[in-house]
Amino acid sequence: MDKLSLQQQAQLIADAQHPDPYAFLGAHKINNSTIRICAFCPDAKSVAIVDANSGKQIRRLAAVKKTGVYSAELKQAEIPAYQLKAVYPSGEHVFYDPYSFSPILGDTDCHLIAEGNHQKLYNKLGAHLVDHQGVRGVSFAVWAPAATAVSVVGDFNHWDGRKHLMRKRHECGVWEIFVPELQAGEHYKYEIKDQHGNLLPLKADPFGFSAQFRPDTASIVSQLEGFDWQDHNWLEKRADKNAKDAPMSIYEVHLGSWKRTEQNHYLNYRQLADELIPYAKELGFTHIQLMPINEYPFDGSWGYQPVGLFAPTSRFGSVRDFQYFVDQCHQQDIGLLIDWVPGHFPTDAHGLGQFDGTALYEHQDPRQGYHPDWNTLIYNYGRTEVSNFLRNNAAFWLEHYHIDGLRVDAVASMLYLDYSREEGEWIANQYGGRENLEAIEFLKRTNYEIGINYAGTITIAEESTAFPKVSHPVKQDGLGFNYKWNMGWMHDTLQYMSRDPIYRQYHSSEMSFGLVYAFNENFVLPLSHDEVVHGKGSILARMPGDTWQQFANLRAYYAFMWAHPGKKLLFMGGEFAQGREWNYETGLDWHLLDIHWHKGVQQLIKDLNHTYQDTPALHQKDCDGSGFCWLEHENADAIFSFIRYGESGTPPAVVVCNFTAKPHQNYRIGLPKLGFYAEKINTDGQMYGGSNQGNGGGLQAERTPWQQQNYSAEITIPPMATVIFEFKG
């Protein structure tokens, strides 16, 4: 470039084609006694240099013909601290020259970025409000190694890609610039030219911390720091709340359709904090799990096709509003989990696809990089920078938003190269197998780093196959998740419950088979949003029979689930037996609570949650086979009974389920101890909408051995009901 004239270089700047704008713009020594200052101000009538300390004008710059570049040479040895004064038709503007500032990234940053090991990447890439060389402004940095030019554009420069051309850090492929005096709230994107000089669609910031409300797609400069967190007490006890021996009852929520205003508008994060959190706490849930709240363009994806992985969706408010929501969860002793989607991303033009004109984040070959089910792109986990990007995103939510855990979506689609593909539509791994070795390594490393750096937080896998050791530690050759969704249990038991009670006696294994593998993993029992969409109807609608029978079936099933080993997850609306299929475009049918059937189910869920928490035998060994013992699970009466044990010295619980409409009097069950057993839950109770048959508050064990137990008692088993007893001595 040294061989090009001032005019030629100025023209390259005007055409946004200069390969190194920092080598031309700003102040540079020509020799030991001369300094040249160049500035690009295409709309200015005149431009001058002023002393940054005194504000006194030093010299006017001369216009370089028809380029918008202004230049002057100063006869002095050292570069002064200066500002630019530009006169526009609208008035005079004095500002710092962006090209007078040193680089943002240090050598160590560049080294760690290049090798994919920067654990605080979100503190460097993206837009950050910083003090740089004593001046307040915003630093921008974006990874686009194949690009020939990158500019940050926004309202502040009239979306003119020539005005803030960025510096390329060749050692790591990151482009950066410091824009002095810029403030929070500015809208911006990146203007990128590919390796052939072609202009790409404007791109949102992959590390953008906030984004515009759809259909607008710009990123927004946001301040993450400075929120006055008040959740210290929660964070100190969080590890105990997330532990395998703790009661975990999770309320899964889609924020956009939990509740809406009378005009069918969204509630914002602060309104949701005031209404959703107390509601979940009142019902006894220990955790709230949010379907994806990363920024996403298409409402119909429910958030599972995110574009802004680092931005809480603007549908419900600002960064500060979401921080407030999290803080309120913790102040009310509610853990907050969020869905995390590292498996794929949408093809929207402003997103990650072909980000710098190449398959940067995705695979080039569609057999590896395209999801036929969802019309989305698959991350290239084998590229160190991509893996680093995703691992940083996981850590970001735990650090900057105090999130208590990540439920990782569609893990099966990540583990297998042939997921939802026919022969010839996928590429085997280096050993000829179907396992995605790079994705497996990515998941292991992500979970390991979270465990080391964010002790007390958890990760949960939505994984529907028999892949081994999903919730085993990485050091034991596991994937390192803390928990795994038990999709098999969900499928089998819902199938059983949808059958006419007459035929259930022939399918008892659908209720019992889950106990064959219940302790191979640390399981969460999920009745999630996936079970109330796409024509499946509601959980209530699956139940056979008339209205009374449907509700009785549902109550019995819920109590069976809460008594079964494993943590619990229930999708919103299920707690009061919403009758219709979930619709993401409207709120839940809260008016149903005026009907005693629905109010009764809600009361049961509340009582189940509190019983689950107050009865150690029902949660301490959720993930330990020594905490469960069948009494019976194969008989013509479709009766299931079992014992739950807690830690040594903990009173056991006995559970009896009747999945037919036939009540049983004087039905003998085995008991592990001699003494009185209190009836803690009876789903046939009148308060729940049942026929109110029961055991007078409890039963007394007799010295009659039964069902391989030393003691027993005769009990009343109501129709289509589950009864839970706890030993009281």
C-alpha cells in the first residue's frame, strides 16, 4: 500500500475497499519530523484538528478530491492527543478519531481465540461499553476470518459501511474497532465483504447482548454490568437445591403464552416476575424452566431456532428486566433453568449462516451441516473457534444472569451423524461409525468446564436414545450431564394411560419397564411441551372415559409420577388440566379454574409438590436403586404398589395405584415396618374432585407377612386413584 498515492488510498477508503484502513486513517509518522493525519468525513464541509486537552484548533485538513477523506501533515516528531472538528450543514461536531486508538484485543486474547480456548470470550467479542485510553465508548469485535472488509454500521453512522471500517487481527481472524463516545442503546450490525469483495447481507452480532424486537433484527449496545443482585443467599445454597438427593419439581414455561393481557399482548419480564414466580412458588415447584429465551426471529419456533444466543429476547423487555426476573426467582427460593440450543441454528440472512461468505459456523457439506427436519444449519463442533463460541455461550448465562442450569435441547440430534437421515445422506466418522465424535467431545468439555467453573449449577440432556452414560461424569467416560430426560418413561406411561382401563391389565409393563433402567442415569420425568402439540392434544385429552374418569385417571397418573423415582417436570397448563392443545399464540385457559374439576387438579399438584418435598423417602434416592422396591406390578386389577426409601433412618413411603374404575375394599399390601402409616395423598379426595373413598387418615401395620414384607395391612383402594402413605412409627 506504500506505493499507492494519497489519492489512490483515499479512493479505496471511499469505496470501502482499503485492506488496512488503520494503516491509512488516523495519525501516522511519515518520518522523524513529520506526521500525517487522515480522516474520512464524507458529509463534512470542512474538517480540522483540535487539541484534545485545550480544544484549541491546531490546523484544518485538506480535502482529498471527491473521496470524503481529509488530510494534513504536521511538522512535529510526536503524535499529539487530538480530536477532529467537522463542520456539517447541520452544525459543528467535535469528536475523537476512532483510528487514533490502539487495538482492543491483547496478544493473549488473540492467541486463545485462535486455539479455541478463550474462556471469557464474551468479555472481548461483541459490543462492550469500555474506557479505552481514557475515553468512554464502545469496543466492537467480531470473528470473520475470510472477510476482506468488515465495518460496524448503525444509527450512529447512518448505516454507512465506509465510516467505521474495522481493523483485522490476522492472527485470529477477528475484526475490531473502538468507537469513542458511543453509548448504550445504539442499534448496530456488521457490514461484511466476502473473500471476493462481494457485499453480504448485514449481520447481527453473534455476541450481541440485546436485539431489536422482530421483525427488526439489529443488535443493541447493552450494559450487562451494574445490576444490583440480591440473590447471595440463594447462590450459597444452590448446590443443595440442585443435588440428586434434593426434591426437584420443575415448572416448564413458554413466557409468551403462559399468560397475556386482555389485548393478547405479552407480559414483560417484570410483570412475569410479579405473577409467574409467586404462582410457581405457591404450587410448590422448586424450579422454573423457560423454553428458549435467546433472541429468535420466528415465533412459531418457540425459541428453538435462535439467532441471538447471547441476547434475552426483547419480546419481554430489556437486559435489566430479565436480570430482575432471575433475581426475583432466587429471592423467592425458586431455581431458574433455561433451554439451551447448541444443536442447530436458522438460515435467516442476518444470522450465522455463511457469516463471512464461507461456512464459518456450519459445515459446508449439507450431509453434515443441514438439518432436514427443521431446515436449519448444524454447528461445526470440530472447528475449535465454533466450539469455543458455544461453550462461552453456556458459561455466559450462568455467569452474567446467574442461571441455575441449562436444559440442552435435541442432544440425540447432536450425538448421531445419521439422525433423521437415510442411507447416503450422511457421512460416517473417521472410524466408519455413526457417532458424531466432535459433538460428543464438545458436550463433554462443556459439561466439564461448567462443573469446574460454576459449581452448583446443572445441565440436563433432552436425549431420547440409549446412548450410554449421558449423566455420568466425564472422568468416568460419561457425557457429564447432571440429569437426563426419561423420554422412554414418558412415552410408555402415556401410552398406558391412554388405553381403556379394561385392557390395561395386559400392558402393565408400560408402567413398570421404566424401573428396569431407572437408575442407569439420573433421570427427570418429563411431561413437557412436546407432549401437548402437533395434534397430540392435552395430557387430559389422552385419558379415556367420561369427564369424571378422565380427571380421575389424570390425578392417579400425576401422583404415580410424583411418587416414581426421578425428578419431576410439568409443562404449564398441565397443573390445572388444560383441555385443549397448547397454542403459543395465546395465553393459557385460566378461566378453567372456575370449574371444580380443574381447580381440584391444581390443588393436587400443589399437595403433591409439598408432599414430595416434605417426605424424604420420595426424593432422597430419586437416582439410587436402593430407594425403590416393588410390591406388585403385574395383576389383573391393574394395581401397582411399591415402597420408596430414603437415607438410613428416614421413614419409608408406600404407594398404591389403581388404574381401573373398580374400588377395592380390604386389599392387603405388604409393609416394611410395624406401626402407623399416615395417608398423605389420596387422589380420590373430595377436594380434588374424587369420590372421597379412603383409609380414615392412615392405616396400622399388622404382623402378617405379605409381598415379601414382614408386615401388612388391609386398605381401601379408591377407583382410578393413587394413595401415598408415610410411616410415622
